[in-house]
Amino acid sequence: MKLLQIDNSQGFFLDKDGQLVPINKLDKNHLLWLVDQSLDANVEVTFDIFDAEKLQNQAHQIIYKSVYDKLTALREQRKDFVDTSERLYLADYEKYRESI
């Protein structure tokens, strides 16, 4: 699934309804969904590589580059992030399991 796309000199993101939305319409709910998709090991996600030449709108350039950089870094560190969060909750799980 392609989460970020450059088309007709504009940046777009895929929303949870499967619609391409201009990147400047991105809000916190959209961003949270994009992060969830990027972290989901069962979902194969792709992004168009940031290219300032292809994005004519300066606002789209700034937003797209920021989101692209963060999501690709998150995707690369997904395993470490998941392992760390599982270890964090494992200690609490063990603690409460013993008290039952």
C-alpha cells in the first residue's frame, strides 16, 4: 500500500478510506493512522521518495519531506520499537501475574 505519493507536482497521503488526500490537509488523526500502518508488520507499505523537483508547492515540499522522513525512519526502526514496548509491558505483566 502506498501511503505517500507525488503526482501532478503535489504531495498526497492515503487516508484510512483509501482516498488520496493533498498532504496539506494532513491532521493528527491522519498522521496517527499513517504511523499505525507504518508500524504494522502485516502491512507492506511504500512511499514515493521525496523529490523537491517534482513537488512545485513549497508547503507540500515541507510537509511531505517531514512526514516522509519520519515514517521511513519509523518503518526502519519498527522491530526495535516493538521489542522495546513488549519488554516494557512484560515487566508489568510478570509483576501482576505473580500477585494473582
